[in-house]
Amino acid sequence: MNQVPDVALGDVPGPVRSGSELDWDSISTYLRKHLDGLDAPMEVYQFTSGAANLTYLLRFGTTDLVFRRPPFGRIAPGAHDMRREFKVLSVLWKHFPPAPRALLFCDDHDVAGADFLVMERRVGEVIREEIPESMSQHADVIRRVSFATIDAMAELHLLDPEECGLGDLGRPEGFVERQVSGWQKRWDLAATDDAPSALVSAVHDTLARSLPAPPRTSILHNDLRIDNCQFKPEDPDHVAAMFDWDMATLGDPLVDLGTVLSYWPDPSDDKSRLRGLAGLRALEPPTRAEISARYVERTGVDAGSIAWYEAFALWKTAVVYQQLYQRFAAGNSKDPRAPGMAKRIPSLAEEAAELLESAS
């Protein structure tokens, strides 16, 4: 159970991290009862790049499945929603090829300690801090994968939710207002004594006073970044798979664009405030202005208020980092990255405040 699977591409998982073990016998028994063709012994590995949901590779001979459940510890209301992710991925794959197909949902907590879902596995490259060796031969590869990510997002946003069977996925009216108030509540639940609560709350107040009018209603991924996308090595111009749909909903599509921009490195960035995918900066990716222009070209959506959405996304990331740090401080996570995330919270909140000031 401790050997790494023999797969050459970039989504290769590793051994299960200490503290992330589940009742594998219970899970194996449940899956064999509800899914066909799982006759071989079950091998278990963990995808370790994520920082929130627990995601594992379950291998039954030649059959690979992806298993996802929420993290341990206290969960913010509405977060890590496996039922929602299953609802989306059980139908969206028919209309949006990058969406993996969900196969099974379980809300019996006696099996794995929480709700969980099982989906098909997609194999390909995930781009984080560098271009994988398997894709390095392509000309202009960083620009091509960047624009492919935006094109896939645009394709998702142009879908008709009703035609996809997702017309009841969320309540688009008042979506952005609920997002702002909801993420402040998550901060309040996760705040520790050493957290910069006054700064984060001040950004919330500015966001709440300056809510933009949504340009349209779309299916939102709601946590979109280039490293939540996967590519086939031979094709940098199309997203082969898109992951982490547990916050998907209906609402303002510029929320997704703002999220992408909030992680995107730009040549103009102050080196003391590098974005979450800062390693890509050396590869000369498109600027954030080019990313926005590509989205507008593909969708026709007016992105004139995009600074607000980018600020919201930076602020939301600060809240996420605090949630991860609070789990670490409470002993519910052993992720060594958590203290470093906590140190970035003031910078994220300050940058969000500066964006809002410049936009006004």
C-alpha cells in the first residue's frame, strides 16, 4: 500500500499521509457492494497537492477510482460539500468534457467518517510552478495552457444550467452578497488570537459597500485556478479535466475570473507580493490584463468591474488560509504548509484593500 503507482504523468499520488488514514476495509466493502468490477485487492494512495479536501486514488487491479471526502475537524457551513460535487459531476460530464464523471455518493458516516464521493480518474499533467517535461517541447506553452484555461472557463459559463440539469444548483439572485457575508462568517469561525481580524473585517466592509451588479447567471466552478485543470501532454490548447467542484453553484461568472486573476502572476507584481502560482512568473505567462481580455473575447461579458472580483478573491484566499491554519493549530491537520499560509494573510488583505481603493 506504500508504493507509488507506476504512472508517468503529473497527477501521480503518493503514500497516504500520516493522520489522513481512513477505515479502508469499510470503504472497500461499501464500494464493492455498490460498484461493479472491483474484484481485485484495493490499493490506496493520496493526492497530496491539495490543502483542504482529502483526495485518494483507490486502485482495484486495472481500475482506478478517485475518492474524496472533507477534511477532518470543524467544517464551515456550506464548505467541502461532497453532495454538491456529486450533483454537479453526475450530470455535467455530458455537456462539459473537462468535468470528470461522478459515480457514487455516500452520506453514511459509518463508512468513512463523513460524506464522500467516488469519481472516474483522469490522467494528465497539472501545472503548478513549472511546465512538466512532457509538455516542454511545445512552443509558447505557458501562453497556450493559460488561454486554454480561460477558454474552458468561458465554455462553462456559456452553458445553459437548465439544459445541463443544474437549474436548481444555487440561488443566483443575491449570490455575491451572500458570498461576501458568508466568507466573513467563515473568518469569524476560524479566527485565532493571533489573526489579523481587524484588517480582514475592514476589507469585508468595503466589499459589502461596493457590490457590483452581476452581468449574467452562469454555472460557476467557484474555485478555479490553472492548477485545478489538467492537460494531455500532446495538447496544451485544451483543458482535459477540471477538478474540485465542491463549491460549484449558479451565480456571477466574474467570480470565477476574479479567482483566476487572484492567483495569476504578472510581470508588474511587487516581488514581496507574489501570487499563489508565483513560480510561473519566470515563464512569462500572459498578463492579468490579457487573461481578462481573452475572457471578454470568448464570452462578451463586460468585465469593467473586475478589480472588485479580484479583490474579493484575494480576501477569500486569506480566509481559506486562516481556516487551514486553524485546523493545523487545533491538531486536526498536520500540513506543514499551514503556518506559512497564515503569514501571507495580512499581505493578501492589504492587496485586496488597495485594489478596492484604486477601483473606487
